Amino acid sequence: MPGNSFGKLFKVTTWGESHGKALGVVIDGCPSGIKLTEKVIQVELDRRKPKSKTISTPRKEPDKVEILSGVFEGKTTGMPISMIVFNKNVKSADYNNLKNTYRPGHADLTYEMKYLNRDYRGGGRASGRETVARVMAGAIAKKVIKQLFGYKKMKIIGHTTQVGPHKSKKFVEKEIENNEIRCADKDAAKKMIEYIRKMRVEGDSIGGLVEIRVKNCPYGLGEPVFDKLDADLAKAIMSIGAVKGVSFGAGFNVVSMKGSENNDQYKVVKNKQIETVANNAGGIYGGISSGEDLLINIAVKPTPSISKKQKTVDIGGKEVGMSIKGRHDACIVPRLIPVAESMVAITILDHLLRLKAID
Amino acid sequence: MPGNSFGKLFKVTTWGESHGKALGVVIDGCPSGIKLTEKVIQVELDRRKPKSKTISTPRKEPDKVEILSGVFEGKTTGMPISMIVFNKNVKSADYNNLKNTYRPGHADLTYEMKYLNRDYRGGGRASGRETVARVMAGAIAKKVIKQLFGYKKMKIIGHTTQVGPHKSKKFVEKEIENNEIRCADKDAAKKMIEYIRKMRVEGDSIGGLVEIRVKNCPYGLGEPVFDKLDADLAKAIMSIGAVKGVSFGAGFNVVSMKGSENNDQYKVVKNKQIETVANNAGGIYGGISSGEDLLINIAVKPTPSISKKQKTVDIGGKEVGMSIKGRHDACIVPRLIPVAESMVAITILDHLLRLKAID
Amino acid sequence: MPGNSFGKLFKVTTWGESHGKALGVVIDGCPSGIKLTEKVIQVELDRRKPKSKTISTPRKEPDKVEILSGVFEGKTTGMPISMIVFNKNVKSADYNNLKNTYRPGHADLTYEMKYLNRDYRGGGRASGRETVARVMAGAIAKKVIKQLFGYKKMKIIGHTTQVGPHKSKKFVEKEIENNEIRCADKDAAKKMIEYIRKMRVEGDSIGGLVEIRVKNCPYGLGEPVFDKLDADLAKAIMSIGAVKGVSFGAGFNVVSMKGSENNDQYKVVKNKQIETVANNAGGIYGGISSGEDLLINIAVKPTPSISKKQKTVDIGGKEVGMSIKGRHDACIVPRLIPVAESMVAITILDHLLRLKAID
Amino acid sequence: MPGNSFGKLFKVTTWGESHGKALGVVIDGCPSGIKLTEKVIQVELDRRKPKSKTISTPRKEPDKVEILSGVFEGKTTGMPISMIVFNKNVKSADYNNLKNTYRPGHADLTYEMKYLNRDYRGGGRASGRETVARVMAGAIAKKVIKQLFGYKKMKIIGHTTQVGPHKSKKFVEKEIENNEIRCADKDAAKKMIEYIRKMRVEGDSIGGLVEIRVKNCPYGLGEPVFDKLDADLAKAIMSIGAVKGVSFGAGFNVVSMKGSENNDQYKVVKNKQIETVANNAGGIYGGISSGEDLLINIAVKPTPSISKKQKTVDIGGKEVGMSIKGRHDACIVPRLIPVAESMVAITILDHLLRLKAID
């Protein structure tokens, strides 16, 4: 059954496999009159590329976007926008052994069980390359939010808050893009990168924690009781390959918090605006954004492709040992950030349009 | 915009307010020929009722279900099933003060900002009573899974794994329904209940952790890349009022785990079946169920309605103190369990039908 | 699979059977702040009732609407609006023979084949009574269009243009509700009614033609290439039980028209407004409304329930003769008009909201 | 708002403009394991090409399909299938005058009003070239129906039943593809073609009537009460550019038929199968297919692009004369047939999958 579309009013449909001819996305519902060039999208695609050989895969893909429809004389027409990225640096030979053995922690076995016919080259559709399409769509979502809604101050900021035992201890926004791990605390960043280097040497990988912060998020987003903003964001984020958990504001800490501690009490600030004393809820109450910053926490698992030897089973049902060669990320966290930001941008734009319909 | 339907093939649409005439649900897409009586649904509705005055609200609602359509001579007809529960024990007077003051941690303010016209009686649609409709739908979902798919061994088990500082240390399934907090560890249960009693005395409330375990879950559920099983479950769970976080298997622990620790290595067990050594993924790979137990962790916040005095703002924009009287839960966790089970059942059935369409 | 919802932003979900406890509808997506009382809906429900024993069934149903949710202090809240009508005048005994024999021209056999378990009482869900729910939703749609969009001059006018051999020859709007057949030409109306009387005496029934004219329809409605306004209207209209064809403007006459005859050439009228010389397209080009009147033609079949003897088959597969007793309409056309108007109103409102989202 | 997807389980999303870089379609929900090559699709694309210079446009497009994803080693994988056709024979200069003047009978003006930013080159998205995408999807739908469901005898046959005053008088299936107008009556075909030739000489165009007949259609398709098979087919057909009306079986003739004439009485034929004496309903009762042939009638308007001089208005709002040059069809009917067949195939497959989900 279909599962490759996301969004109701800004609808994103993605397609493509890791080692197929190309990857792409069709956006249906983009308002007309938005200034759009391939450059706007390329910037975000480039952010998704590996920043460092220490942390990430050495596979080099130009990931050059081409717009095929829906844009005329530099502006969107309201018609579906089709975008494509051709796969170039495809070494299918690397993956020939994947044909016969299921990699632990990967989707090889479940795809085989469900579809019987599986494109085993580099994970096929279950590969992280699939997120190329999400980033292209996210770039447009960000652009539309800015131009159509004039939310020029709204900002979606993703950053790494933990890798292994190392936690970020401060939030200096401008540091984020200055280091390879996208951490807002440059000292923590150093420790994280050093730790990942160690993992790579060991033939291992490591997980991490990401926070997406949406500054100056508009209020009123979210459609109770099922399409609550946090519910839709949770789905958006959890649909990214390596994510194992998502929470908002105080998140799992609420488990041991009292109502009197966790409740966001109100105060009146300048211009008679109402604000909360804390923002434990992460900017969402009853599924509707309050106008405060959204705070989204994302648990990212260690990449399952490791060269360390593991126990697994082959297609004949025999237990075998496996050591995964090829070009892999020792920590996927920094590259997941533009993807998570994209999913948040798409979700917020979709809800902005939903709000506009009834406003 | 619409947001009150959930599911694509087993589609649930809910309606009703806390202090309105009634609450209800329409199920569209229930297969025909399923044996169904009001009793099957009543059992689950009764599980949702307060078990104890210590923990829960003393508001007493009979919550008597009535089936209005879609069932003929004791069996479903394939037509929409409409079910209704009339509100009986409505004391709107209790809530008259809510008209003028926004309760901290509640949806009062965001609803007011978004809709302008707000049913302030007992939280209106944002009340926990809304979940009555979810439980009615969940009861039918459980029944269909059993009868249509013959998954008689499949079992959706919700239990409390933490309240405040007290954690469950063992899993004895039969203990769960034997104590008021629905904990599988009876010693931990005692400590949890005692702790909640203390909270009530203090005029406070407390959060908790719930695990939903799906035993003998069928494999092949989930539609990549956006309608992954974990993505849809995350949305289903996060759409429940008090939930602030959801994770699968090892959950947020993956943040500090290595690939070699977190990866679920395979072994061959009896009948040539493949199993994982651990089940850190919680039974889902690449968004598709593997046939192992689903493990879902849910962070539940402390109920925001507390009698302890809090700072807030009134509709005139003036800072005021507020102490919430009325009939509230000191810990919502045990009552949330049947609701979360229902959402999981609905999601699984929906995906079973999606799988069936292409199988 | 679900099939009982219509609309994307103004979403209507209906339920209920002819001889069940009740019929109802849930509207999800109705904007908040719309003044709404049961009276507004009752007026339209009353229009749907039989106007004359000559033409229509003598079954007398009070069809008294009750609003159960989504309205607070006389205004909509943005939450789902649940409405119910209880069935009162139920004589199931009338239909006991339907259990064993399939009525020609009815859905008895196809329902049996598809669902196996069939509510045979009065046609169950396939009965014309199902349209009670559509009319309730349509009444609200009309109200929202007026209040929210200020389209006070927009008017959805349904009228009978042909019954058997008798055609309406002029359009005098105020005559429509003055005669039992809802014809805008009072002389034709007389002939039509006389003809229907004759049919009833013969134990037979007769078909007819309806035009729905939408005056002062806003421009810009319709979402190419699949959700074109005419495509969505065609689905809306064709989903009404007795309809066998739908066309726009010149309709099936285009078959023998030349481009030079059929093309709507443009002229400039007062205030620099552009108008067409004719309106052969019925107000829609490329699936988008032009601002001119919508013209929709609907072919309505003769009601299949006739007392004249017919050949059919029983559930044992034996050929038998059948004469349908009970309370039936000799011509359903005038009662179908409020239903068709409702479907048009729902479709137009849905598209108005879609337009608003991107405008 | 999005409007470029069709189908719920077999979901087709199209994109592309007449004079853009390419046209394409993404199919989400195609079952895995279906044998698929580009050749299967090319055959249908070739049927859509002009057969004759008399009737159709001389624009020559190779319309060579390329599959970009979702197929591996000759079989579908269950992943989205992306297909593309590049536009080659683009003469945008032909259309430069369209920038400033609205063609009568075309969507130029409504697109301008709705989207403000309009791709005027050759009609942009409103061009008939958009149907290339529909035909690619339809080819796959036909293949899946055959292989997955084993409905090898099911056949979707489109043919021209009227052009101008000339009607087809017999149905000889094998004649259809033997003449340029796709008429099953070869004598009528000659008259039709001669008539069209005359139209072309006059600088005019002509409409026509198409019947789509689905032989050996499976029973049980259609989801009451809104997603009835005839309702979904009506939407599918009406969404094709040139269509102004759609009807089933006796169609608009029911207007003057009696119940005793129109009702499909039952008889028992060989193997205890039940059949109707006539098939006035066109194979659908209560929105569900009965297993008899589907009979769908389609009114096709004359192509609005004619060289005869017409009155229109330019973008400055001034009345002007216009004579449309360029490469146009004098009668679009024969080329519309593969498109209509495709939409029927997509709708039937979608409903087959829906049926399978609950069967």
C-alpha cells in the first residue's frame, strides 16, 4: 500500500533507490508565485553531504538537483514540482554480498519478508540516500514559509546535543555549522569528534541526540485530536531511518516530575504578551503550538553498518559471521540534522496551510 | 481543518466534548461478518474507568456504550459502525471559573488563540474524556484482529514501568490488572501507589512511564518510507493528551550505544526461525515489523490539574493565582494504558488490512 | 474499505441504515464561529420530506435533527459536529420478504455478494434514507459559505427539467418550490405530476432530469488535474443512489457540436468584467470555475420499487415473480433535489477552503 | 492545494507541462513481484500518439518512457515506480501569442485567475499532453490486474460510438484498432473520418461519444456510500480534459424510462449464475459492480483549438479576434480512448485492492 507521501496540503511524494538511476520528489500543493531556483535547493542538499571523512562515508555524490516541472520564469506556478537527483557514484559491486546475507540492524530481512522481491543494492529504498528527496522538499518548504507567510524570523535550528557519553553544555547558535558534528558547544564538539574517531578505528559506530528548535514558531498550528502538531511531528521524525525515539520539551524527564514542577505557569511580558515561566511542554499544548519555541528531542541510533564482525544469517537460513565493508558513516547524527529540519519544515508548512484554510 | 480521523483502511472518526451531550465514534472500514456486541466494547470501557480514588478522579460516569449502526443480527455488515456514550455526571458548575482563567499546562490558551470560540466546560474537546471514543474503537480493533486474522496469540499488553522515582523491576504479566497502577511488579506497584497518595495529599500530581508490549505481532506491517509502522505508532501514541515522548526498544538509550551493542544480531532457533539475540529495535526494522515483540515506551506527564496554587493569567491578560478544584487524577498513568493499547490496536489493524491488500 | 467520508477540508462522514436505530453524520473541519442552530438544519431536512402522496412515499418520518457536539453557545467551535436523526416510523415487517428475494434494480444482490452479511430491512444502508445525513451536512455547508465567505448572493438552485416525455420550457425561479415536482415551469409541472399519477396507478415509476444551477459561483475553485471542480462534482452527484449520469453545460450535446459552436467566446461587459457569449462549458474550464453560473445536469432513474410484477431470483437461486409492496416513491426526482443541492454545497465549500489555503 | 494524485491503494501522482522538460508519474502502492518492462508501457503510449494527420495534430513526440525506480531485475519491488517521458518536439515559439490572449474554450483565463503565474506555453499543465502520464500509469494498472488478480479475461475496450451526426451501429471488436477513429463499425468509421476531414478544411473541430466497456469485470468493486464504483469512475473520467459528461448503461435515457422498462430483471443462466435480462444499469447497483459488463458513456467536446476566427479578450482586457495556429487535433476522440481506458484501469485496480483488503 502507498506510504511514500507526506503532508495533506503541502504533499511530498518521494521515490528512488540507493543504487537506482535517480532519486526524486514530487511536491503537490506548493502555492504559486514563490521565487524558486535550483540554487535554493542545492544549498540544503550540500548541507546533507558528508562534512568529514572521520565521521561520514567517503562515497562522493554530486547530488545535483534538477527541477523538471512546476516552475516557470523563476517562480512556482501552483502545479506539481518534480525534482530529480541522478545517482552517479554507484559501486554496486560493493554490495554484492548483501544479496545473500541479512545485515544486523538493517531492513534487509524485513523487506525480504514483506516484499519477497528486494533491491539489495546498498539497501535499496531503505538506504539513507532516500533522504535526499526529503531535503529537496524541505528546502522548498523553508522557502515558502519565509515568502508566503512572511515568517522571516522563524528559524528551524538542528544541533547535536549528545554523542555517546559527551553532552553539549551550552547553546551558541553560530558554532553549529562551524564543526563537523553540528554541536552548539565547541568544546563538547571536540570531544564528540574525538570519540567518533575512536569508534571508526574500532570498526564500530555510535548513536547520538539531536534537538530541533523552532524559534518564533507561529501559534495555532495543529489539528486535534489526531493531527495534533506533536503527533504529526512525531510521525515525521520517526519516519527517518535511524530514529528510535522522539520527545518534546522536558520529554522523558516528565516521568519523575510533579505537576507543580512540569506545569508551564504563565506570566505577562512586554506588549501584554503571555509567556510561560519554563517551556517544559516544548511549545505545544493540547496539540496546538503556543507561539513559544518548539523543542523536539530525537534519539538517533548508531549506524548498523560496522566493519566489526557480527553474527547473522544468510538467505539459506544458516548462521554466518559478517563484517560489513564499503563506505559508511561512523556517526550519522550530523548528516541527519538537515533531514530532520526538512521534515519539521514540511510539517510546519503543511499545518500553516491547514490553519490558513480555516482562518 | 479536519484532524479527528485516524487510520486509512480501518478509519476511526471521533467526536464529543467533556461536558457535551455525548461522546462518540464512527468506524468506517470494519470488515463484515465480525461478531460484535456492546458487551465486548463495554469491557474495555470499564477498564478505562477510575480503579481507585487514591489515584484517579471521583467523577463517576456509567460510560454505557450503544451501537447505532453497522451491526445486524450480532455481526458487522461492513457498513460504518456508529457508537455513542452519553455524558451523565456532568457538573458544569465546577468549571465555571475556567471561563475566565487559563489553566497552566492545559490547552485552554492555545484553543482560545486558535478557535476563538472555546467550549471551556471541563476542557471541552481537549479533555481526557475524549479518549472514551478511542477505547470503543480499540475494542473493536482487538476483536477484528482476533477473528479476521486469527491472531489469537497476539496480545497487546500495557503496563506501568515507572512512577516518579519508582521503577518496575520485573514483568509478571498476571499482576498487571491486580493492582491499581497496572504494574507487572507488585512490590514496585505498592511503592508507586504510596507515592501517588503522597502527591494527592500535597495537592500535586506525578508522571510515569508506560510500556506497550505487543506479543506475537505479525511480521510485514508498515509501509515505508513515511507510513512506517513506528512512524504511525508514534503519531497514534503522541496524539494522546498526556504523552510527551515515545520510543521503541532501547529508545533514548541508543544515544550512548555503539553499533556493536545496539545491532540486533541474528540467530537461528527451532523450526529454522530467525530471531535476534537482543530486541533493541523493539521489533521494527526499516519501518516494518519483524515478527518479534513490539516494545513501545511512552512518557506520560503529570496531570496538570492540581489543587496547589499556581501562577497564571486571566482572559483580561492579568496575572492571577489559581488553585484547581474539581475531580482530578493524581496520576493518569493507569487510565492511559487502555487508551494507549487501543491506539496500538487500531494502528496494527490498519496495517494488517494494508498488508492484506497487497499480499 | 472506508467509503463513507466525502471532502478533504470540510469532511463529511455519514452512517446509519434505513431501519436501524438512527442515521447521522459527523462533520470534521467546519470552521469555528459559525452561528448554528438545529433550526437551520431542520429547514433543509423538511425540504427532503415527501411533499405529496401522489409522487412520494407515504412513510412519515419526523426526521428531527439533534446536534450532539461541536456547537457551544450557538456557535461552532471548530470541533467535529455530530448530528443525529432517530428512525421512528419503522415497519420492518414490510420488508421481511426482502430477506429471501433480490429486488430488480436494487442493490440487494450486489451487497449480498460483497458483504455476505446484509441488513435487508428496507435496503439497509443502500436505502434512500441514507441521504438524510447528506442533507444535514449540506445545510451546514450552505450556512458556512454564506457566513464565512460572505457569498450571500451565491445560490444553489435545483429544479426538475424533465419527467418522462415532459420538459420544462422556462425558468421562473420562484415557481420551483410552489409545485410538488419542483419545476420552474408551472405548466410543465402540471403535466409532469399528472404523468406521475398515471405511473402510480399502473404500479410503475418514472425517471427525470434535474438541473443544479449555482448562481454567482466564486471563481478559482477546482484543483487540477484530478481534483478538478467538475470531477469532484461528478463524483459527489454520482454517489447519490438514483443517479445514472451527470454532465456540465451543453453536456452530451457536445457530441455533435463543432468547436466554433461549442467554444465559449469572450466579451467584455460592464466594469471590465470578462464574460462568455454562451456558457456551454457550464462555468468550468480546465477544471476551474470561471465565476459564471455552474450548470450541472443530472439523469435520475425511475425508482426500482414498483408494484408491477417483475422477474427475479431468490436466495436459493430460483427464478420467482415479485411485486414490491410497501411505501414507495413513483418519482424520486423532487426529493433528490435537496440531496443534490447538498452535495454541490459540500463540494463547493470544500473547494472554497482548499482555495483559501493557498490564496 | 494538492490535486495531482488519484487512487487510494494504487496511487498515481502526475506532473509536467506541455512544453516543460518532461512529463512523469509516480505510482505508489504497486504490489511487488509484477513483471514489468518499459515495453509494456511503450505499447500503450504509442496507442496514444496521433494515428492520422487528418484527425490529429502533426506534432511528433517520440514519447519514450524511462523507468527510474521501483523495478529491479525485471520485477516491481513494491517501492514507488517513477516514470518519465522527456519533451522533445517543443516549439514554444508557436505559442508566444498565447501569452497575451485567452483562447476561448481553453483554461487560459481560469488558470490566470487562480494562479496568477501561468505557464502559457502550449497550455502548460492544462494541455492534453498531461495525459501521457495517465497512460503510463494505466499500462501498469492493466498489467497488475492481469498478473496479480489473474483476471486474464477482463478487458477494457474503448471505442467511438458517435462523431458529429454519425453513429456507430454495430460492435465488431476487432475493427476498433483497424480505423483511425477507433470505431467498431467500419462503415460508420468511414463517415466519421470523412466528416472530420471536412471539419479540418473548415478550420473547425468536432465532438464525439466514447463507450468504455469492461468485459468480465469482477463483482464486488465499489465502496458505498461515497466511493461507489460509478462515483469514482465518474470522477476519473471527468478529470480528463475534454470530457463534458459521463453516464452508465442506459445513461441519460433513464429520464424518460419507466421502472418496469429500466429495472434489470434477473434470470438464472448456466452454472446457476444470475444474470440480468438487460444491463441498463451498466453493471453497477448501489455503487457495487455486479459482475456484468461495465458500460460507460463519455461525452467528448470538440477541441477548442481551431483556426477559424473567434472573439476573445487579451490580458489588457480588450476584445480581440483570434485564429489559433499551431498543431491541433480536429477530433480528439480516438486519442482520448487510451486515456479513458487508463483511468478506468486505474480505478478498477484501486478498487480491486480495496476489496482485497477486506475480503
